[in-house]
Amino acid sequence: MNFGLPAVDYLVIGIYFVLMLGIGFYFTRFMKGGKDFFIGGNLIPWWVSGISLYMTMFSAWTFTGGASFVYHTGWFGLLYFATWGTSFFIGFLMSAKRWRRTRVTSPVEYIETRFNKPTHLFFSVYLVLAMLYWPGHHLASLSKICAPTMFPGSMAAIDVMIVVVGITIMLYTFLGGLWAVCITDVVQFLILIVVCVILIPAIFLSGEFSSMGQLFQQIPPLSFQHVLPDGTLYDHWYLLGLIAANMFGNAVGDKAQRYYSVRDEKEAMKVGWLTFILFLTAPLLFGVPPLVGKVLWPDITLLDYFAGITKAEENIFIAVVLRYMPAGIVGFFLSAMMAASMSSMSGVWNTVSSIISVDLYKNRFKPDATEKETLLVGRIAVSAFALIAIALALVIIHSDYGVFSFSNIFFGLTGVPSAIPMLLGIMTKRISRWSAMASVMAGVLTASLARFALQYSLGQQFLITVAITLLFIVISNPLGRLHNSRRSYAVGFSLLLSVVVYLFFLIANNNPGLSPGTLAAVLQAGVTELPLSAHFWLLLSGVAFFLLSVKFAALFGRDLRTSQHEVIAFFEKLGKPVDVAKEVMAAGAREKNIFPLVGWMSVGLGVLSLAILVAPVARTNIGVNLGISGLLLVMGLAMILSKHLTRQYAAQEYDFDSKGS
């Protein structure tokens, strides 16, 4: 196996791995029960939770799939990064305060009260299965960018790294719970942000580009239609569809966990604002380096360094880093890649394990389970998820699709339909308790039809899936009232709805073999050919929409005839501010001042950046080392010196709460 980097880079990466495991061991002592493991006892500081939320939104995929997307699409790729902040802003304003007031331990715990027990079980199983993909996706992305750099020309090195990194993340998540996840996120953020911030000036101080304007002049003009090498189309519909989908997707699941792990709703809003501000930097920090790579290497496959690696364009970001960063700092960057992916994986594992232990084990199988039992089940679940993620990552890395398209396809099929009812469930009580299950089924059916039969682009698929999912939620109560008035009315409406949807898709699709004019030819082809045609699957979907609407119309109607006191009580709770003294601090909990801990780790990383200069090979661009170490030392010392101020603040808060009570 070839070693493609100087020894100092491998040393930096090794130190980083030890640091991550050390954090996991450190926070083991705080894990007394399930609440500590899954929501940090509601004592995660807002700035820690905000940084953690930001880090869970991306991974090494940003520097592989995302970077390759910019490489292929140019300015369109920067617009893609800009959609992150737009969709997140809308989502967090709607959800942050409400999520904290749900007072939950898992993102689906509220569903039994807001909707019903069958829906709760349905979502628990559905989300566990759907979310299992994402750690594998992040692990594949991480290994794809790191392994070829560390061990050039070896596909086997990617497989080995998938296994090693997967086990490492499993260990620190298993040991330290959400506290370990969030603190490692902060450390990972420090590494990531300083490397990316220093990379931009390093590019322009190299002398290869006199100005950013000169660079931009060499980039092809903006176009709103691009086809990637794997054949996937990205156009203006993709940007619009992504905003529509992510405003829901980025406000539920493991993202919501960061809102309800803090003290109260005021801090939950601070989490959202901090994450939004950080997102505004995405086009600059993550979009400009791939643009530089596009100008430098119009055909990256010609680079000897990435010979023998499939989809070499997914390594464009690291190619730019290797060109402008000195030895040792490349190790810092690879650690940052590992940081981003580890953050995303550990966050998902912690969230899914909470669903397994709280929603399925405790609520379904053993209601009297103790906190220690739920903690044990959660840790066992983390171990199982790690093994599944490793297997999935190996499948993804050897697939024909690029990482970017693979993730978009999966998100469109599973994530969009489930995110919408999960968010609307805490937004309004004017929807049926059966609407969540009905809308997910309708959304998955629509997404599958749009993807495989109608041949919609990803953006069109996102938009139509959002529209149909919302439709089945909005019509739930009116359809229920129609059923209660006269069942035949509901059947007639369901038939009309399915016919309208069928005709719309028959006319508005991108499949050349699916149109009113081709139906006769398909029917004449014979019974054996019919199941292979898009017409058959469109007709079958129309029937499925009809049956789905009729079946749930009865359930919607029955729901209207039953007591709504649980739903009313749920929304009364959402209207009640969190009483920190009674709900968080009453059991003797103490807020942990982790400024000094993070500060000393930042100082240590800054010292390490300077210590790298001991190696002669690392002295090719000393200014980079000085810039990175300077930023880390300043941030670290500021946190350490703030210890006295945070103590005063905590004391004032305590006095205020005592007087108020």
C-alpha cells in the first residue's frame, strides 16, 4: 500500500483519532440514564448545540459529492450551497421554539400523543429504516476523499478506512452519548473552519490568481441546466425543489434533537440563529475551492495522484488542498473531513438509538424500563447501526452513481415524504391524527412514480412529492367530514382525485413512452408487455391513490367523531413556556461550563499546528501554519478566559430563578 503524504500528516490524523476517543471516555461519567444519553439532560449550551446542528448538516460529502457538483456545474453549484441557508431559515423559524416545548427525548416521541399509537409505531420503524442510510452515506464520502489521498491508487484502502472509521465513531458515540457528539462537533468545527478560512487567502496569495475577479472570468457563465456524468439532470427546478424539501427536512429528525436538548425555547431560537449565520458562509468556504480546481484542472482524471480511482472529480477539493496547503496542514484538513462526517454519523446514530430504546423498547415492549435499561438498549442499538453503516458504505462506494446523486435520490424517495407531517404535526391541530401515515404513503408512492415511471428531474420530483404529501394532509379533515356526511361523497371525491392525478401525470411527464398517444400501442403489445410499461405503473398508482384516499377517509371520519382532548392538551403544552427551574434543574442537575474544556482543546490544536513546523517538510508555507495556529489559540484563550464570566452569568441566572420561584 502506497503512502501518499509525509509522515507528519499521518501523525496529525492519529492524534485526532485519539482526541475523539478521549472525549467519548470523558463524557461516559455523565451518562447516568437515557435522558442524559439522548438529550444531554436538556443542559447542552445553546452555542454548542448550534455548532453541532451546523456540523450535522454536512459531512465529507460536502467536500466530495458537493465539491464535484460545483466542479461540473460552476456557478450553479454555488447557488446550490446558497439554498442551504434559505431553506434552513424558514424551517427553524417555524419549528425551533415548538420543538423545545414538546419536551421530548426522541424526535418521534410526540407522535403518539399528537397523532395516535399506530402512527407512532409506523414512524418509529419507518424512520429507523430510512435514517440507517445516512451514516453509510457519510462514511462512504469520508473514505472516498481521505483514502485516495493517504494511500494513492488503492481502492482497497477506501474499504479499509470505512471499517476503521466506522468502528471509531461507534466507540465514542457508544460511550459519551449526545454530550460526546456535541463536544466533538465543536472540536471538529474548530478544525474545519480554520482550515477552510485559511485556504481561501492561501489560494490568492500563491500568485496564480491576481484577484478573485480574474478567477471568476475563467469560469463558464451561469447555466440552469446540467447533466452529470451519471446521467442525472439538475436544473432550476432542482434549486426550487431543494428549498421546498429542505425547509421541512432540516427541521425534523436528528436536526430537531439540537433544539430540545437545550434549556428552554429562547436558547432553542439562539441555536437556530447561530446555525443560520454559519450557513451564510457555505458558498464561499465550500464553493470557491472547487471552482479553483475547475480552472486548474478542466479534466481531473489526468492527475496522476488520483489514477485508478473511480469518479475522480469527487476528489477535486482535496486536490486544491494538496496544491496550496503545506505538509501537516493537509493532515489537519483530512481530520476536518473526518470531523464533519463523524459529526453527521454520530448524531444520526444517537437519534435513531433514542427511537429504538424510547419509542420502541420502552413505550411498546417494556413501559416500566428504567433509565439505565434504556441507556443499555441505546448503546446496543448504536453498535448495530455502526455495522449496518459500514456495510452500506461499501455498497455505495462501489455503485455506478456518484455520491451526490445517490444521496439526492434516496432523500427524495424517503426523507421528503416523512419530514412534512413530522413538522406540521407540531404546527397545527387542524389536521387529522391519521393524516401523517396517509401523507407518507402518498408521498413515497408519488416520489417512486416520479422517479421511475415519469422520469422527472430531481427538482421536479421534490416539488411534486411535497405537493402531494401536503395535499393528503390538508384534505384529511374535510375528507373525513365528507365521509361522515355520506360515504358515497367521499368515494366520489377520492375517485375524482385519483383521476385528476392520473391525467396530470399522463400529460405532464418526461417519459417519451408515456403519453395519451402511446397508450393504444402499449395495449396492443400484449399482456406480457403491459407490466413493463410506464402506462401500467401509472394506472396502478392511480388505483393506489384511490384506495388510499377511500381507506383513510373512513379513518379521518372516525377521528373527527372521537375526543380530541389529547391533541388539545398537546397544543396547550406547546403554548406553555419551559420552566427551567422546575423542569430542568429540579432533579439537582447542574449546568456544565465546558468553555474551558473546549478552550484547552483549541489551544492544544493551535500548539500542534506550530509543532508541525519541527518537520522540515512542513515549512513550505509557514504563513499557513501561523494563520491556523493563531486562530485556534485566539479562540481557545477566549473560551478559557471566559470561565469567570460564565460563572457570574450562571450565578445570576440561579439567583433570578430562585427569586422567581
